[in-house]
Amino acid sequence: MSQQMQRIALASRPTGAPVAENFSFESVAIPIAKDGEVLVKLHYMSLDPYMRGRMDDAKSYAAPVAIGGTMEAGAVGEVISSNSPDFQPGDFAFGMFGWASHGCLPANQLQKLDPNHGPITTALGVLGMPGFTGWHGLNTYGKPKAGETLVVAAATGPVGSMVGQLAKQAGLRTVGIAGGAEKCALATEKFGFDICLDHRAYADANSLRKDLAVACPDGIDIYFENVAGKVLEAVIPLMNPHGRIPVCGMISWYGGAQGADATLTAPMIWRNILVKFLSVNGFIIMNHFDQYPEFLKQVGPMVAKGEVQYIEDIAEGLENAPAAFMAMLKGGNMGKQIVKLI
Ligand SMILES: NC(=O)c1ccc[n+]([C@@H]2O[C@H](COP(=O)([O-])OP(=O)(O)OC[C@H]3O[C@@H](n4cnc5c(N)ncnc54)[C@H](OP(=O)(O)O)[C@@H]3O)[C@@H](O)[C@H]2O)c1
């Protein structure tokens, strides 16, 4: 019998928030590396909010995962066999291997990692796709200037914490929004936010806006959009003329807008964009990977020196990935959500 590996497949498509029945844990044969391919035993995989979108059969910037297909994920691990001169057994690599214990990909789709340059998990978070997203979105569309005020929600996650720290270093007042007192303490104490508001403590956008106005006495110049919903509704009227809104994510709406996250209206948004001359830029980071080497060059040394801090929340075992994923979508993660596979 061929050697077996484990994977998690999409069993059915969720309606609203995903449930355990949407995932199936399976054993399948370990693939054999073909010409130019590399077989990797995976050590850690990433869980990211975008995976919720891949579970829907809806037209988007990327194809959905097929029913029965392996859930998509970036992962890091050790090469166990290689049919490419670029990788040797024992090398470490990052690739889009999926929710699985092993993965096989063409060498040209892999990024070689040097474990001597820091923990390989950083390739999934602070120095991987999410950290790069924060850096790119802030600098390219946020255009931060010293003395301005920035607001970002999901402030302790890998995107929000990168945005907050880089903005602080650029001389901005940084206002975080996060879920719960513990995350708010982390935002100010570890990630240097000037202040952090707990969005869960507010019943609606109007009450959140009152405290946000106090936290932002000079208004808001950059709102880095991660969550939409109640937070966006609170922020928009506080934007300053010529404010910038990099639209990175809208996690409060990923399972369908509900309750206080569902009261924002298009006329309110549209009018504020018009009368405040706001620049609103959506972006998908996979279209900008030509800038990834520059990001690593700039931010890699800052992470090594501790000038950019990060935290990782590591769940144990592939079988626990669905629970960790479902929890993350509701704010159950404390920092970058990762799954340890071995
Ligand atoms: N455009 C792109 O290419 C791109 C790339 C990467 C990520 N993103 C987006 O960036 C955002 C942050 O990603 P991340 O990886 O850093 O995630 P993350 O912060 O690790 O996890 C998501 C966080 O969203 C917050 N959240 C969930 N429901 C919320 C709600 N109703 N209201 C307010 N906050 C809510 C929770 O934090 P709290 O407990 O603090 O509320 C949760 O921990 C996501 O929207 C993601 O889709 C976009």
C-alpha cells in the first residue's frame, strides 16, 4: 500500500459562518514528485480570513475550492524528495500546499526559507502574506504622513499589527480597534498603539463613534479597512478631507452582514466620499508580489531587531484546523493563527 498523508477537504459550502460539517478529514496517498516538482513534509500551515471566501461558489478574484478539494493554505515544511536541482532534501520551503500533512508543488512555485534567519512560522505571518499586505496597503494607498491619525481594526492580527507599528514609526497617531480588553491591552503594550477601543463594548456604530471622536481629536486621515460593518459606519463621518481608505478586508461581512454590522447604508458612504474627497482603494495582495522582495528587505531586519513585534497563536494538529479557523473568523485568535502539523 502507498504511503498515506492527511488532508482536510471542503465537504460542503457554508451558509453564513462555517460549521464543522463543512470540512472532512481524509487519508490519501502521498503524491510522488514528478519532473521539476518537490515533495514537502509540512510543519506549519496558515489560517487566513480569505479562506472563508474560497468556500463559496461565487465569482471573485480567485476560484473557489471545489467540493471534495483540499482547502487552500500557505504552509511551510521540510523537503523530503526533490526532482528539481533548486531544492535538496532537508531544505525548508513555503508554498500554497493546502490544509495537509504533505504537499507536492513545482519548484518554481516555492520560496526557499533559511531557518537560521528566524522561525519558519514568520513566513506565514509577520514576514509572509499578511505582514506584506499591511506594508503594501499602508504605504501604497494610505500614504502616511507624520502628524496624521490612523485607525485600524483587527489591530492585534498580523495585518493590523503591522499597519499600526509601521504607522507609529512614521510618526502618526495610531488608534487600534480590537475585540476584548485583553486584545486592546496587547495593542497598546506590544504594538504601540496610542489607544485601542474594544468594538465588542459598543452596541452600535453611534456609541463607538462617540469614543472614537475622543480618541481622534484631529479626525481620521487614514482608515485601514479590515472589518467594515459597525466600525466602518463609526469611522466614515470622522474622516478628514482628503483622507485615505485602503480597503483590505471586510471580515464582519464575510458570513453575511448581521445586527449592528448591517446598518451602514450606501448613501452615507457615498456622500462622505464625495464631500470629503476621500481616496478609497481596494487591493488584493496576490497582484503585488513583485514588491515582496522589497518588503523583506525593509521589514525583515526590523523584525530581527525587534522593531516590529509579532505574536502567533499556534493550534496543534491538522484535525484541529477547522475549529481554529472557525474561531479566528469570530476573533478567537490572539495574533497570527497558525496550525502546527508535526
Ligand atoms: N486584500 C488582501 O489581499 C488581504 C490579504 C490579507 C488579509 N486581508 C484581510 O485583512 C483583514 C485582517 O486579516 P488578518 O489575517 O490580519 O486577520 P486576523 O486579524 O488574524 O483575524 C481576523 C480578525 O478579525 C476580527 N473580526 C472578526 N469579526 C469582526 C467583526 N464583526 N468586527 C470587527 N472585527 C472583527 C477579529 O479580531 P478582533 O477580535 O480584534 O475583533 C479577528 O481576530 C481581513 O479582513 C482579511 O480578509 C486582505
